[in-house]
Amino acid sequence: MTPDATTPDPTDTPTPRRWEMRSPDRETEDILADTAQDALDECEEWLRDGAWDYGYLDAEVAPYVDGEPDYDASEMREIIVGDPEPEPDCDDNDDHDWQSPHKVVGGLDSNPGVWSRGGSQIATQEVCAHCGRYRDTVSESTPGQHPRTPERVTYSEADEASRAWVADEAVSDE
């Protein structure tokens, strides 16, 4: 019987393929998915359900070839998992005053504390004018998109350079 316009062609129906999902700590689980994107979506959900610290993880899936997962043909996607680090309290004030002084955070004179990380990732570093603590942000945005939505924010303690800058700022404000 020849298929007509109302009868679906069975060759158009994707056949689920066996994939192995692998976590960064090498835990694996097999799934069935029609495409690499479907397998990555399932892997991302699987990883998000795990107990990971906040940060980036690589979701990786490999198709089965001749009964074995073929990691030479694997697909990867970087994802963010876990809860973001909460902003710490400012030691010397109610609210942080995040600034990017070139002599503390570096970078270009015209754009201090900002670096491209390739693709659409932008990394920024700021320092609090009150307590000297640092805030590092990695954003993934398209060119011209403002404001950039932070993907990952981390904080670090004040160091000698930031404390000296805070002291200089306090003197110049008097």
C-alpha cells in the first residue's frame, strides 16, 4: 500500500536512540532520546536535580555505537547548577558601593575591570568602596544587550590593594 497525504510515512518518525549521560564526577545513566539536543536537555535536567555547588558544569551525552557509548561523538553543553552565592554583608556600611577603580581591578583604562572570555561571555570585577571586598561576575549576553544578566557572581575578601584604595578614598572624601 502506498502512503498518501493523510497517512504518515513511518520513515519520518524519529527512532529514539540510546545515549549515555555522564556527570563531571563520571557517574553515568542511559537514556533514550531522538536527538542530541533532546539528550542534552534530559542530561541538563538530571544534573540540575543533583547536589552540586553553585557553578558551571558540563552536561555531556554520548550516542551508543556498536553497543558502547562513543565519547568521540559526544555532545556537550555548559550549564549553571546550584544556588548562587548570597551577597555578603558590607563590613563598614549597610550597602556595598561597587566600583571599578582601574588601579585595583585592572583592565583597560577606558573600561576597567571588564574582560571578554570569548563568545558572548563578559567577566567583570568590582570592589566595594566601603569594605574592599571584591565581586566577580560572569555574564552571558548578546552584543548590545544592556543590562547584562549575571550568570555567575562570586565574592572574595578584601586584600591589601583594595584596603589601600578604600583608605585613599576615605581620605579624599574628607
